[in-house]
Amino acid sequence: MLIAALLINADNILCHDAATSKKRIIENLSQRLAANTNAATADTIFQALFERERLGSTGLGKGVAIPHARIPGITHTIAAMMTLDTPVNYESIDSKPVDIIFGLLVPQDGNDQHLQQLSRLVSLFRDEETCTKIRQSTNAEQIFEILLASDDN
């Protein structure tokens, strides 16, 4: 699975976002995700992501979160990514604040594909070198290029 292909282009990456709370992160991410589908509004996406967070934090640790939700009506995975100016408490498993967030919306019935995508993302963001490069990026295009390079490996 190609991570960059999920994002389609750098327009789906918010670089150095100013969000200062978990709620604001999910709001901003929801707006970016909503721009890529007619099947759900930003409010619907926000509610789905927030409900998923109530089941358990999607903060992986090491400053990374992968909020995700199933959305009725979408036919393929929709993704958006953001980095933050300042790390934010996200109730991650290691209690460390997050500054890299990769959001996924998946079809209601996309079980196997969803799990494969999450697994690939977890592997990608466990790589400290990749995360350091992402954190050092100054714009969305640089982050997109890093993700393209990771897809080649």
C-alpha cells in the first residue's frame, strides 16, 4: 500500500498547524478530510473521529496519532495529514504529546484494507528517521516527498 497514494497530493497535508488541543486537531483534520468527499460533512467526520477516540486514543506514542473512522457512503479510503507547531496532549499510550497526525476515513465494509493501511502507517511512523524528517519539514510538499520516498522502500 502506498501512503502517498492515500493522500493523493500535498494539498491534503497541513504543515505546522496551530492546533492546541485534541479537539482542535480533530476539527482541522475533519475539514481537510471533508474536502475530499461528498459523502460526509466536516461535522459528520468530526463526530465519527471523536467517537472513535472515546473508544481509546489513537495516539501511537512517540508523538504520532492516527485518528481513523468508518464512514457510511464513502467508497474508498480518504486520508489527510498534519504536523503541529507545538506538540499537543493526545492521551497517547506513552503519555507523550503528538505533533504528527495522519487521519483515515474508510468505507463501512473495508475491514481487511483498513487493517492493512493502519499496519503500514504504524510501521512508517515507528521509523524515527522518517518522523524526524517530517518534523523538520517546512512545507507540505517536503512531507509529501518524504512519504513518496518511504513508499519506494
